[in-house]
Amino acid sequence: MRKIPSTMSTQHPDNVALPSWVKGEVIAGEDEVFETYFVYRELKCEEQMWDWEGKDVDPNIVRKLLMTHPDFFEEHILGEDVFLTYRVPNPSVETTERKVLIEALESIPRCYDIAESFYGSKLCPPVFEVIIPFTTSHLELLRVASCYSKIIVGKEKMKLCENDGMSVEDWVGSFEPKKVEMIPLIEDKESLSNIDQILIKYIKQVKPNYLRVFLARSDPALNYGLIPAVLLIKLALSRMNTLSQNSGVKMFPIIGTGSLPFRGHLTPSNINNFLVEYAGVKTATVQSALKYDFDKDTTKKTINKLKEALQKKDAKTMTKEEEEKIKGIVKTFTENYQRKIEKLSAIINYVAQFIPKRRARKLHIGLFGYSREVGTTRLPRAIKFTAVMYSLGIPPELIGASAFAELSEREWQLLEEYYVNWKEDLKSASEFLCWQNLNYLLGEKEIVDKITKKFKLQEAIPEIMKDLELLEQTAGISMGPKNLDHRKHENIANNILISLAGDHSETPRYIVEAARIRHSLG
């Protein structure tokens, strides 16, 4: 059995600070190549996601790593000790960029040739796994696997010219590896709830010895709210457990978690809660905020703890009755959350323009990609969305909390059992609530005229106040700042709101100042 890495560094742009080795205003190009070496050597991450989605990616990553840092990679074999895993566009969803998939797959045999030359023998391929985002069907996995084996590798047997016996393989050499392994990235409610139906059809066709499955955490939170996002992960883990037992195929779940509670709450101070909450997960993502917004030693200790503890526990398996109740809780909270987010969408999309970029990316709306839809409303991607809400002093974890009042006694029991740290996560988020902003939006004349009315928040703000009131009554969570840093954040959030009613020139600076306090942009 190959080594399954516990930590996967990613290129998610949720960081406030830029590392010292970055040459410009964003992490891009050669910086991302160096970053891969940095996370292996300095942070001791075992895996790097190499993201081909929505940006100009360097296809020569393996050559540059091996040639630039030969001593390290002689001791840490790429593909055996440390791993490079492609994330590629899903042609079913990302139509403008869909041919990038072919470009990514074409680079895999080239990476193999370079590694073979470097290591001097037949070896584990340096790239042999591909993450497929937005997976909703086993066919999306089979198409990519088949595309690689038939189109990329399959052409080696083609004859090039009439009356010439030379094949492509004779001319340019064989294409290795002969196949690549698929990692489905499951992101939507229906697919997470029925994950076993997607996986079993793939297993029957491919008959893998094991399966790594990537469970999104940020996008479900954006689409459905905090409580549904966590419960959907637990439902998916439960179904994967049962499928593994029935099929004999080992499952190694990956979870994509950021630093703030809304996106997974993987931070140095919350690491013990994280390990309890996501028991059964075998790999956790180490995103940019965790890498660069804490001091390096603290980050390294967190990564080391993940490597020591993450793979030792199994997830709980739900009964059919528990599954149905959990789905009911998800539905209740989703409806409450989406109804309110739709009313906030205008101001969210407006403030998103002031969130600073941290990586070079193409626009994720319209021509070059995709935005996110909540109900009938388009929103920014999850990191920007979270950054906007925290900048306004309205943590998104708290939206829709009045749904707690609709839970039955049995549903409360299951919530406590399957989302162990829900109260701690909400407490952590509530410390960044800015009461003054809510009061201004309700009653400060200039703010009401220039923001509340402009963005049609007359209904939304009272509904949010109701969420907060109910959360205080039901869960005993005191809303608002608890220490000096929280109060500084509250003051800056107030400055952000006031700046939005003025000339906006200071808005980006204030957004960065607030983000530094919470150790994450979004």
C-alpha cells in the first residue's frame, strides 16, 4: 500500500500575509513552484495540490523542482515520500477552460520521463492522481480516466506515416504511467448525501484497491450554511464507511478546510477540536492562511499534529433513521440561511471588489469561470464571501441561526452527536460580530440612506438580529468581542462600513487590517 499523506498543501488564496519569498503583490508563477518545495521542506507537508483551474499553470513543475532542489528530492522521492497531485477543470462544468484538462493530462508522461532521468530507474510516477472538481457522477471520473488511457497513452501505438513502420512510441518513447487514479471532489448537497451511489458505480467499473475522495467543506458552507456543511460531511463519511465495508475497497477521505469556522476551523488553537470533529478523515488541506498567517513554528506544530493523529480514528456510521433526521436538519437550516443570504447578496457582491487578491487567478465569473449560486442568487467564491461577511462584522456562521428554534428534541440530540463542536465554532465566530454596524444599518441616517436603502437591507438586518437573539437565548452564546483583539476588529469593521458610505479609498486597507487580527482573509 502506498503512503497516504495526512496533509495536502493547497493554493487557496485565503491568506492575509505574503511570505517573504514572494516577488510581487500576489503569489504567482515561479513563486508557486518555490512554494511547493517550501511546504515539503520547511512545513513538512506531504502533498501539494497543483491547481490547473482558473489560472496560468506551470506544466514544467516536476522538472523545475528536481533540477532546482536535487539534494532534497534525492532524499524525498517524488511520488513515494512526497506527492504532487493535479487538480484539473471538470469539462462538464468549466466549459471555457475545459481543454486545459487535456493539457494537464499531456504533461503527466513528460513528468514521468523527467523523474526517470533524475532517479535513474523505473519508479513510482511523480504525478499519478488527478482531482476532479464538481463530481456528481461516476461518468465524470471514467471520462477523465479513459481520456488519459485512450487519448494520451493510447496514441503511442499510432503509426505516423504510410509505408513507415515507426509508431509514436518508437519515435518519442513510451507513455508512462499507463493510467492515472481519480480523486472525486464532491461539493453539492445531493452528491454528498448520495456519495456511495457515485462511488460504487466507479468501483464496479475500475475495481481500485483503494479510493481517495475529496469532500468540499467551504462551498457547502457558502451554499447551505455552517450547520448543513458539517452535517453533510458527516453523512458522506458515514456512507463511505458502509461502502468500504461492503465493497472491501479502503476509503481515504480528504477534507478541504480553511482557518475560519465557516470554512473548517483548522487553526493552531483549534487543532484538538478539529481532530475530534473530523474523525475518519485521512487527509486535511493546509491552505494559505494556515501556512502564512501564523508564525512558522506554530504552523509546523499544527501540521505535525495532523500527521500524528489524523488517520487514527474512524468516522461514526449513521443508522437509516439518523440519516433521515440529519437530512431534515440540513433542510431546515439551508432554507433559513439561503433566504437571508439572498437578501444580503447585493452588498456582498459590492464589497467583494475591495477584497485584495493573494494569488494570480483568472476571473471566476462569466467568461473565465464560474461564480457560486445560492438559491437564485450569484455570489463570490467562498473565500471572498467569507472575507466580505467578516469585514462587515457579520460572521456568516451566525446567519440562519433562528433555525435552532425549529429543531425537535431528537434533532437536537443528533446535532450534538454529529456536530460535536457546533457551539465552540459559533462562539469563535460570534466574537467578531460588530453590533455597532448592525445598529448603524438600522438607525444611523447617513448609513441607512447610503447603504441600507441602496442595497435593500431593510428586511435582512432585522432578520439577522433575530438570529443573534435566538442564538443567545438558545445556546447561551454571548455575542460580540471578548478581548482586546476582538474589540480592535470591531472598530475596524465599523470603519469599513463607514468607508463604504464615503469615498471607499480606505476600504481595502481596513479590510486587510481586520483580516490580520483574525489570521485569515476569508
